[in-house]
Amino acid sequence: MKIAEMHEKRKALTAERDTILTASEMTVEQEARGHEVANELQKIDGEIRAAQLRERFASYSAMEKAVEDGNKRNTDWTATTEYRDQWLGWCRGGRAPETRAIDTASSSGVLVPKVYEASILKYLERNTVVRNLADLRTGVKGSVTMRVNTLETDAATSSFWTTEAANTQTAVDGAWTEVNMNPVGGLPKSELTQWVVRQSDFDIETEVMDNLQRQIARGLEYGYTIGSGINQPAGLFKNVPNFKGLVNSYSAAHASGAGWDAAFTVARLTELRYKTLPAEYWSSAAWIMSQDAYYAIAQLVAASGSNVPLFVPSSDAGITNAAPFTLMGRPVYIAPYAPGRQTAAVANSIPLMFANVSEAFAIREWGGVNMFRDDVTTPGLVKFQGMVFANSGVVRPKAVAALRITLT
């Protein structure tokens, strides 16, 4: 039965019920019929609600399928040679490539051909540190809300166990927290003169894409490393007063850099490695630090007055599938945008951490790379503007053991 027919039936039952209720005195038959009408009304109301819910789900599914089909058509279309040829013409001042589906991505700019998008992703994988270590998901849609279980080792106590005689059970509930991530836009730009665009005998699009992919990689890695979290990603090394990671703090006078250098000691490294970070995170933990921090560590010697380095970066480089070097048995990664050597007063700088980054830090990247061409604003100049959407943040602070330096 269709919803319209159900409503007509309900209307008739309601009218019959009202007629019965207007009677000053009910006969036995009217009372019996009144009960039947009430039951039928209850039944028809349930059927109407179920039918409306089915229609709502069907409408939502149809809309979702239409969007997915549109995205798939766009993906298939941008992977074709025809689209790439149209895009190359667009780079040289021609009209924009044809759009095979109407969606947000295609209407807000020109989609980069798949072959170049794949090249950008490969470049990111080769030339980023924090991005590769984090919990990374690409191609996400809409606003992202992550529900993270932060249950710690000591949360599962002896009450976990029971016996038949005790006949008791104590639940160990998850310690849940929600982390909301809305997309923030990155806008890499490449500029060329009209003369180069129209008269060159080399691949303009290769030059544009090479510049954009380098900007995208550096921009994303900068945001993921030390982004402020205000209109940009929140970086792993970004320190704010309420940073809740496990911290080994050190304070000193700046003394033209001597105070910063003195923060790196064997005792402090040992404490970060074996005491500060919970053992449950050791299996996939690594050292992540700035280049200056590793330089300071590399100068540590076995004994005072000796020239024997305590850590030799190249000593274990030949181990199969190992990182280029290790420190206290764990891999070392140099994050290019992590805070470097400070020679002036600085509050709460974090140049070094021992962390399980995949547990501690999440990165979400929205799909597709859009481009805009502006050959009007500045005469004689063509501006190619890229657009990427991403966000990041710390989700399990206790998976990070950081060295916090304050210089006064």
C-alpha cells in the first residue's frame, strides 16, 4: 500500500472514531468497534512511519549513490588522455577541460589529471616525515569526527577476572574522546609570464606541477609539524600551555645557544626512552627531532674529555629494512620543520620527542587537487593556484614523550 493510500485509510478511521466518540451512549457493538478502530489506527500509524523511514533511506541512498557515481565519473574522466590534453591546453591559455559530473570538486576549480595527482602523492611519500609516520587517511569527505579510545595499560585491573563461585563481572569501559577535524585549505601558487606560457618549447605543465608538488609537500609537512591549529593544521611539535603529552622539561638561560645545547644529555634521553613513554607504546615508537637536535646528540661522547662518540649514526645503517640510523634501539627521523637551535629566550620549544606517532597523531586529507588559472589580475603574468584540503591533530597525548626546552 502506498503512503497516500495509508493516509486516506487513516483519515477514514479517524472520522469513524470521532463519530463513535460523539455518541452520548455507546452500544456494545459501538464500543467493540471503537476498540477495533483504535487498534487499526495504531497499526496504520506504525506502517506510515515505517514507509516514511523507508522512503527517507531510499532518498538518501539514491543521493549518496548519485554523488559517488559523479565522483567516479570525474575520477575516470581525469584519468583519460583526452582530459590530460584538454588540461594542457588550459595551462597554455585555452578553455577549461570538460566536466563530466556536477559536484563540489569540479565546480570549484579544474581538477588536476590523475597522472599528476599520483605524482604528487608519490612525492609526498618520499619527502615527508610526520605525514608518513602518522595515522593518515586520504580521500575523506565532509567534516571528520574521530572517536578515539584512550584506554591506558593500567585501566584494565584485576577486576577484569572472575570465577563461577564469585559470580560477578566488572566492565572495563573505553575511555573515549572525540576529535573534530574540519578541512582547512592550502593554497600553493606558481607564476609564469605570458611569453613563457605561449612561446616555450618545453613542458609548461611539468614545470607548474613540479613547483606545486614541492609547495604542497612542504606546506603539508610544515602544518603537520608545527602548525598552530588556527586556520591551519595542528602540528605534532606545536607546543601550547595545555599540551598534555608526557614531557621532560628543561629550563636554562639562553647564553647564546649554550643553554639549548646543554638540554641534550644521555640521562635525559634515557629518561625519555625508558621512563617517560609508557611501555605499551614502545613497539612502534621512534625518535623524531630537528636536524639541530640530532647534531647536538651526535656530539655526545662516551666520557668527559674523550673524542669517542656515544652514538654513531652510520653504525647500523646496513640492517635490512631499518631506518637510516637508530638511537637506543629505535629509529630516528629528522623532521625538517621541527624547532631548531635557539640562541635567544624561548618559551616551551619542543625540538625532540620519543613517540608512537601512529597512535598519537592523526592526519586527514580530503580528496582531489584543484587548480585555478588567473591571467587577468597582473598583465603579462599567469598565476596557477592549487588547492588542497587537510587537517591534523594529537589524539592520544600519552603516546608522546617530548623534551620541552624553556630558555630565559
